[in-house]
Amino acid sequence: MAAPKKKLAHPSRGATAKEPRAKASVKLAKHAKPAAAKLSAERTKLPQASDGVMAIYPGSFDPITNGHLDIIRRAFNVFPRVTVAVAFNPNKDDAMFTPEERVTMIKEALPEFRDRLVADSFSGLLVDYARRVKARVLIRGLRAVSDFEYEFQMTMMNRHLRPEIETVFMMAGEQYFYTSSRLVKEVATFGGDVRSLVPASVMRRFRQRLAEKRAG
Ligand code: PNS
């Protein structure tokens, strides 16, 4: 015959009929302290902003748009630290904004992540930059199926160059499916309204750049 199951005392349960309430609460407090300490020790084991996996979100960001910001915010839900890396070619750069301006606009647009965000610029291969900053994750945003071909090629080429680097894709919010730096620049240049598509700091610089162009 099977032995009767022993009732296990549950540490979090209160007084038994024989124990007065006050005594039980002393017992609970004694028990709760190490449990709380253990929990906080567990928490400090979680990735911290200072030492966690660092992901790079690379791009031209000429300029950063609200679609990019949507991806960056999603990335911060997953990674403790994100480096937004502006790629530029020092020999052939027909960008509207300098790499420094692009980095500044990124910082200005994300003040809430000041402690976890690095905004930087690089030239040369992305995988070499990733090696320099010790990052093993690349983030790319996807808007529509049309992005896939280009992203697939880049991912496979980067994997060929450095197989240990993983590319993680995130879907942009549907309101950003038609937003791209190229289109936003074109529309702004011809006087179209792009205020809902870019952060305020970018809008300011658009106005400044266009005024400079008009002045010759
Ligand atoms: O968002 P973008 O502008 O299309 O980003 C493209 C970018 C900057 C990620 C890509 O052109 C790049 O990685 N440039 C750095 C040079 C490089 O590594 N080229 C090989 C890519 S497979």
C-alpha cells in the first residue's frame, strides 16, 4: 500500500491553528528576507545596460525618420544597449547631412534612452565596425516584402564575412511602411509636409538646409 503523502508546509502560508498570529509574522519576515535578497541577486544577473549584449542598428540615416525611431524603440525592448551607427563613405558621400549632423539628430531624437544609446558613425565594412565595438548582433528593420531581397543579400554577405554575427529583423509599425529617408528628403526639398514623418530636430535642420540652399 502506498504511504500517505506528507503534507509539505508552504513557506509563504501564515499561522497554523496552534501558532499565534504575531509569531507567524516573525517567521514570515525571517523567511522573506533571504527570498528578497535572492530575487534581487537574480535581478542583477539580468543583462544590465552597462554589460549586456550590445546590438548595432546600422544605416545611412540621412536623416533619421520616425520609422527608424520605431525600430530603435522596439530594439530597446529586447537589447539593453543599442548603438545606432551612421554609415558614410568619405570618398563618395552625396548625403544631405554630414555624419556628425546625422549622429546629433539621432541623439536629439532619443533623449529617453540617453543612458543606453550610443550614436556613432563609421566608414568601411559594417562587420569590421562590429568587431571593433565588440557587437555580435545587427538589427535591421523591415517594412514591406520589397525590402526583403536587399536585406537578404546584405545579411548573407555579412554572414559570409563574419559568421558569428547574427542579424535580427524587426517589423516597423504599419504607419511607417511608406517612410524612407530618400522619399522624405525629396518631399521636403519640394516643399511637401513631412512633419509627421520625422522628429522635430530633423525638421529644424531640413528648414535650415533648404534655406541655405536657396541662399546659394
Ligand atoms: O539603411 P541603409 O541606408 O540601406 O543601410 C545600408 C547599410 C549602411 C547598412 C549598408 O550599406 C552597410 O552596411 N554599409 C557599410 C559598408 C558595408 O559593410 N557594405 C557591405 C554590406 S553587405
